Amino acid sequence: MLRYILLNVWKAKKLYIPLVIILAIVIYILMSSFALRENAIIANRQYVGDHPVVVIFEGNSSPANERKIINEEFSEAFNNADYVTDYYSFCQWPAGSNSLKSIIPSIPFAEFWVYEEDDPSPFNLMIYSDIEKSMHFKNGDRKITEGRFAINVNECNISTAFAELNGLAVGETIEIYLRPINPQNYNFTIVGIYEDATEEISNELPSISPLKYNVYGAPRSGSATIASQNNNSRNQILTTAKSSKDITALSVWGIDVGYDVVVYYTDGMESTMALTEEFKNSLPAQFITMDSMDVTRSTIMSFEKAEQGFTQFLVIMILISVIFCGLIIFFILKNRVYDIGVFRARGMSRIKVTILISSEVFIASIFAFIFAFVLYLNSFIPFMGTIYYLQSNSIWNAFYFTGSFKGHEYIDYNSFDIARNHELLLSLNPIIFIFGFLAIVVFTLMVGLVSVSFISRHEPMKTMTEL
């Protein structure tokens, strides 16, 4: 039976080819549209994870007499219980050492790079209110493999790469200075070593400012980008200052200092947006707010705009295919009137004839699905990638030329370079995939059944006289 059906499909291939092509296009667009939607979800999880944040820091242009200290009171004042689930503060200071080696960053050297080989401050001393709350540890980019988190200002954590380079272990003491001119030395006891998988992310806030060496672009106006060891996250030395007084104890200036940044974790995208809006209305003018949705919004919007375009095209194609494929199927089966009459004359029931002839349409839909799936596997990433990059470039241009986007100040942290370089995946929800295929099959079978039932409504001899 199957052989007979396939043979009939092959004989009538000139009739079935248009049907296969139209159905394949519809299936391909359906898969691509939903795959883009799945990529948007993946992008959101990749850049925000389960820990969306809002960040407050003071702009560099703030006048010295107007600067405010980010201390415990400041941080708690903006800790809105309606949106915030937790928070921490941190600051980072360039540091050097007369005895420790630093890890050289693996950067792609080019004309626009200026590499400071003899950097007097090749490390970064990262001072946290609570190291365990750091986004790197929350998101799993870092994990303590030996010892524990530092909980006092004279304790520290270092990366495994840094420890191996310098032959250090838990319990040993390191000495660093915080200023190359008139340096003041500080001793820290290593209480924990962490595994670092940040891929040389040079910023504490990877979800907001995912600066990786391998995605830098040429700076504008011919300016040079400084690359030094203290840009390398594996050279960071982590310590804890539970209050601004502890930070002052490390200060080489002997004056009151505070944290540079306070980070608030929220319970989701809506809370992040609401908290950011509240900060805009209540923070002093010199403070700047950033949130993890800045990168995510640009990435997801690029996917959504491409997906919206495909969905609109899909709707049009479905409307066309319903009419066009219905007519094609009816025309194909109309050309089988003689066969239908013969089957009926030989005593085959209308139901059996309908199933037999409609099976040809079902086989054609299977071929259309296979063709669409092979096309999807071989063309989705380059074809959709081009559309996605065009959309993300248009968003970046809108952001760049207006200076703001949905109330968020644009700061050149290469966030949109990351968005444009997001890796498209061949992702497709299997439930959508199966139901989409079933919808196509059901449609073709329904049209086939109705068409054959209509054609064979008369007695065999009368059916054959309709030729």
C-alpha cells in the first residue's frame, strides 16, 4: 500500500511539488519564528541568570565638594523591600607588590591597544561588604575550591591561577601596596582560593558590563585602549570591609572613603525596571543607575523585533497557504477523478477511497516537513543571524544617537557589542515543534478528506463522467 502511494506521489510530482514547497516555507518560517523566541529566553538567562540587579555608582564628573560617600547608611536608604531581595557594596583599588607576579592578559594585540608591560599596579584589590554576595559567585562564574570566604579586612581570597603562578596556599600571607608613589604596604592572610571562570571579564558586574578582551572593538576617534594586568579578573585580590570605617583603615589618604558601587538584587525584570525608575527620581544628580536589563533589553529586543517580523510574515504565509494549498490539493485530487471512480467501481467504500487518496497528501506533507527541517538546520543561523544583527544595529544606533533609551543613560561599556555578538542557537521547543507539524498534517489531511469526499459523492459511473 505504502509503495503504491509513494509511486502515485512520484507520478504526480509535478502537481505535488508546489504543495511541498509552500508547506515547507510555512514550516520553516514557523520553526524560525519560535526558535528566535527561544533564543530570546536563552539570552535573558545568559546575561541576567537568576539574579537581576540594579547598580548605583557616582559619576566621575561629580565636583569634589558635592561627592557623597556610599556607606552603610546610604546603601540601606535605597534598600526598597518591595523590590530588593539582597544587596552588597564594593570598591576596587589598583595595587602592586614587590614580591608577587601578575597574570598577563591574553588580549588580541592591534594598533589601537596600548599595553602597559611595566604597570606599577598590576593587581586590583577588590573590597566587598560581603564577598559571597558578589555577582561572580552568585552567577557561578567563581567558586571557592579551598578554604572559605574572607570575612575580615586583613583576610583575602585569590584565584587558583594567581595562587599557582606565585606558589601560594591557604594560610600564607601576601604583601601589597595601594599606591606606587610613597607606597603603604598591607598584609593579607589567604583564607580561601576560588576557581575563576570569568574568561578575563574585567568588570565586577558581568551582567551589566560584560567586558571581555576578545570582544573589544576599535575605540572611537582613534583613541587607545589601555590593557594592563589589573584588567585581568584573575589578578584580583578579594577582601572584606563590612563598614566604610574598615575601608578607611586601608586608605593611603587617611580620610573618610566609602564604597564605589552598591548592587541591589531584585526578584525579576519588573522589579528591576520599577526600582530603576524609583532611583531616577530619588537619587542625587551625580549618581548613575545601571541595571542588568540594559544588555538584556537590547539583546531580547533584537530577537523580538526579528521574531515579530517573522511572525507577521508567518501569518501572511498561513493565510496564503490555507487558500493556495487548499486549491492545489483540490486540483491534485481533481486529477485523480478517474482513479477514484475505478476504486469505487471495484467496490471500495467511500471512506477507504478517501483514506487511500488522502494518504498521498499526507506523504507530501511529510516530505515538506523533512525538506523544511533540513533547510532549518542548514540556514537558520546565518540567515536569522543577518536579520538579528540588522535589528540589533538599528537599536544600537537609536541608543547611540539619542544618548538614552527608555530612560536609561547610555554609557560606553560595549554592552551592545556583546548584544550584537550573541550566539544564535538552533533552539526549538519540542512541544511547539511537534504541534506545529501536527497542525500542518491535520490541515492537509482535512483538505484531502473533504476534497476526496466531495469528488466521490456520486455513484462510480457518474463520477467518471465528470472527467
